[in-house]
Amino acid sequence: MRYIILFALLSFGTLQAQVKVDLTNFNRKNGATASVKGNIVSLSWPAGTGKTGKIILDLSATQPVFKSIELQEGKNNHQIAAALDPAFVLTVGKRDLISQNGWNIFFDKVPKKPFKAHNIEFVKQSASVHSIGTRTVITIGSMKAPDFSGNFEITIYNGSPLLNIAAVMTTEKDSTAILYDTGLISKTATWEKIGWNDTREQMQSMKPTLGDSSKNLQVKYRTVVGENSEGSLAVFPAPHQYFYPLDEAFNLKFVWAGNHYRKMINGYGIGIRQDLYGDRRFVPWFNAPPHTKQRLNFFVLMSAGNSSAVLEEVKKFTNNDRFSSLPGYKTLTSHFHNEFIMQVVLADKPIPEAPTFIDVMKRSGVDIIHLGEFHYTAHATGPDSLRLKELHALFEQCERLSSKDILLLPGEEPNEFFGGHWMNFFPKPVYWVMSRKEGMPFVIEDPKYGKVYRIANEREMLELLKKENGLAWTAHARTKGSTGYPDKYRSADFFKDEHFLGAAWKAMPADLSLPFLGKRVLELMDDMNNWGDRKKVLAEADLFTIEPENEMYAHLNINYLKLDKLPEFKDGWQPVLDALQQGKFFSSTGEVLIPEFTVNGKSTGEEITLSDKNVNVNFKLKWTFPMNYAEIISGDGAKVYREKIILDQTLPFGEQVFHKSIDLTGRKWVRLEAWDVAANGAFTQTVWIK
């Protein structure tokens, strides 16, 4: 018996042992304060004008890690929440690395293969506090799940009552795909009300009870709020990074609230979630390559106000889910298979005066929509009577729905003649059929439609682009139906021609270990630059339905074209294609903007001559989330060089002009990327070096 008692005492002593906190790399000059007393760690930071944020952490084994989350405004201290623990559910599936294109795969159906969900175990064994510019990072070890291990991490940002909370997890297992659900839970009645915006942007709420079963909620702005008499705490994901690529931007109830979430989490909580089965098409989840640090993270924002007040503050980080207007620029979004023509106009259905997809785009801050109609739904190769009728209906509706506020432009993903998948874009309505029988002419004059082209091969497709001053580019390069492209045709005449623009960028695949999005095409952009053909890369959405209730913003991206005004449809839209062809644009997720970028005074699409070893790189950034870094990327025709500019001194909601002198000896091109702490970002086109 005495041995049992001794073991119990030793075990109890272990549970109550003080956790050592390493403050070696904490810089008291960055504005934050940190103190340790036993197992209690207190941190405070300047959280905006007249505001101080404070978190009190309890490292005791049996106590919630968030003893208190507080916000001080003037002399008033508000305890926003207390006695909270993080909760993480990690769902692990199998990635297909064999049948297609390795980690770049999209055509994977992970939830149709065996998968398992695990609670991530959190054991408080060690802790450190360190400063990174104006940020303070608290790391607590350790966290574990089958085949995964890592640490718990909290980041606080000076200038805002904003926190990022993460399980940073690593696996050694190959061929792994993951999802994660997460949030904050309590065993006590922490909140008096749970609030959210529904998809009609109406504020909704419910009163929580500890006996409530968890509910998955369809919300706008990806946010759920816990409110008490002292204030509110909003939980929300990174607005784009958390959403792995899908064909549909369905709103799949991305937040949860209640008790015993997924019958796995013990406590009442609020948090973010993913639907395991996505849009029920191709569902690739997130890549988790071996030895990478996957950041299973979410953001928390505090307010002394109610749910509506804190939600208004959250919305500012995505400009109310709207792409901000920028003087001298117009916004273009591309690649939508909305199929309005085939599913409504030519389907004998009532044609709405104002289709909902137009309103969705207007509310998103889009000026120009480039469609990808007739995606395996129409008669691309004829017969002529159907093909020309379909094109006529497309042109007619685009003109009808265009206005001084928005330009709806026809486009297709033809996928004929060149190889792989590609998009086309003409500067005016062009009638063409994707087939030509022997003996038929290349072009005719049709009494109803005017000039009509018939295309039989790659050479004639290029000839059509030249005659009508059109553009083509590789859609979803190096994945989907373009696996292996444009690499396979990089030596072809049509690819080298100026009418073949280049390729399109999208955050696909998804990998939570990367501090940026869209590695696949950013690497291709550097490759194409080194190939020497002076190609461009625009952002593409590559989505199907566009509806008000959809989670559109998470899956959208945008191109900012240097245009002073929108062309009128009736006059053609050559200036839009000119801006693309000349490289007079930058692309963005929306939160980071690059309104200015020059190298020795020359902007993107232009050429400089090196007269000195060093060149002057000037650029301006605007942002919402605190910035992470900018990167000046250059190449010599073979290698790629990167000069990273760490931006950890930035605060939320800022703008700044940067001046850098760098050595570009031997380089042939240079471009810029900029990324914030939520992996939102922007990238420019290229400046060429003679």
C-alpha cells in the first residue's frame, strides 16, 4: 500500500510541478510586457489607441490555459473571457501522390478513402516567450496526435486586440492529407450570448447552455462571437488560407458553437470547421508533406462592445469581403463556369432582369468579370446552328448586363488544339467554331452573325488569336486538366507568340506550412521568366456557381489593372487586354495591395538597362492584417534569387513606401511579392532587364 501512496504522491507532484518559462528571447522594448509567477504567465500589449490587451495563462496541468483574456480601455478593464482551453480536431487522410502530379494534385477524393479524426492532446511541459518585431509569440509544449507532434502557439500583435492561436504540428508520414477543426472551449458558463451574421448579413444570436449540443452554422464573414457583459470575443480563420481549393464556393457551415463538438470535444465552445466532404466533387483537403510545420490556426479579436461591434472590426480585415477600389486601377476577376447561358437563357427558363451573380460581383468590388462559359455544356464543335446561337446569346447577355459600374465579358475554356486546358479572351464578340471539315473555308461571312471562323488545328487557332487580337493562357497550370502544361508546349510557336499570355494563378493546392499561397504557379512564373518568353500570370478563380449565400470571398482573388475607366461594351474592351498583355497589373487576395512598384523608374512589363551594379527598387504596400514579409525575386535565365524584406515591425491597417537598392548583376528579370501574417498577399508582374 505504501508504494501505491508514494506513486500517487509522485504523480500529483508531477502534475503540479512548475513549468519553466524561457524569457531569453523576449524583448521588453517592443511594447509588450511579460511576467511569470509560478505557473501563471501574464502578457500585455498595446492593442490600439487607448487600449491594452492582456492574457493570463495558467500552465498548471489541470487548469484551463487561458485563465483570463482582457481588454483595457482607458481606466476600464474588461474581462472578455475566462477559463478557456483551445481544442483541435485533426482529421487525417491519404494523399494520392502516384496517379497524377504528386503534391500538386487536385483530382483527389480524400474523404472517399479511409480517414481518422483525432483530438490533439495538449500537455503543458515547457513554455517560452519571444519577440518578433512588434509581435510576441508564446510557445507551449507539447501537442500530440497519432503520427503528429508539435507545440501550442499564441501570437499577439501590437496595435490591435488580435491574437493568432495555433497547433503547429509535424508528421514523418508520407502521402498525408489533413483537415482541422478548432476553437475555444470552457467547462463553465463563459458566454451569455453567441452571435454571428447569417448569409443575408443579418445579426443572429442564441443563448448558450452547457447542455446544448453543438451546431454547425452557415454564416457570413466566417466568424462566430462569444459575448458577455464585459465584451465580445470573435473567432475566425485566415480568410483564404483556411479554404482548400474546390470547384464550388458553397457555404458549408464553416463555424460551430455548442457542447461536445463532433462528439469529440469535451466542453462548450465556439470555433471554425471544415465539411469533411467539401462540395462532393473533387475534395483534396490540405497537403501535409513529411517534416513540414503545419499551422492549424485561427484568429481571435477582442472588443469591449457587443457581438455586432466586434464583427464590424473583424470585417475590416477583409474590407467587408470587398476588393477595395484603388485610384488608377480597375479590378478584373477571371474563369467562371456559371453557365448562365446554357442553364437559364437557352433552357427556356425565365431570364432575370438582374441575375444574382451580377450583384454578388458588384458587392465584392469587382469591375470586370471574365467568364468561362460553355464548359462541356454546349456545342463548341458545332453544328453551326447551335454553336452560333449559343455565342450570340452569350454576347447579347454580356452586353445587356454590362453597365457603367461593371463589365461582363465573354470567355471560354476551349481546351482544344493547344493541349491541356486554356482560357481565351477576345477584345470584342468573335464568332468561331472549334472544328472545320476538309474543304470548308477558314472564315466566312454569315448573313446573320457576320464573320465566322472555323478552326481545325493549332496553327489556325493561333491565326485566329492574331487576326482578332485575342489572348490565350494556360488555365490551372501544372494541375487538373493542365497537368504537365505549359511545360510540354513551351517550345511551340503558339506559346512563344505574344498572343499567348502565359498562365493563371490560384491558391491550389493548399499547404498550411507555407506563409504564402499558390506556390505551384509562382514557381511556374519564375520558370517562364527564366525561359525568356516574357509571359504574364494573372489570378483566376476557377469556380462554378456564384450565389449570395456562397462563401465567395474565401475562394476569390483579383487582378488590379492599370485602367482609368471602364470601357463600354459596345466599343469593345481592347484596353483590358492591353493591360494584361503589357503586364500593367498586379494580383491579390484583397488584403494586401501593391499600388506602386518600379525598378530604376520602370514599371512592370517594361525593360531596364543596367548601367550600374545596383538598381533602385521602389514599391508601396497597403494592408489590413499585419504584414509578414515582402520578397524581391529575380532570375538570370537559369537560377532564381530571393531577397526577403522582413516586415515584422508593421502594425495592422497600414501603408508604407519602401526604397531598396539591390545588386541585379547578371539578372534578366525582377518581380515582387508581399504576404501578411494570415498568408494573404499580392504579386506583381515582371520588370525585364536588358
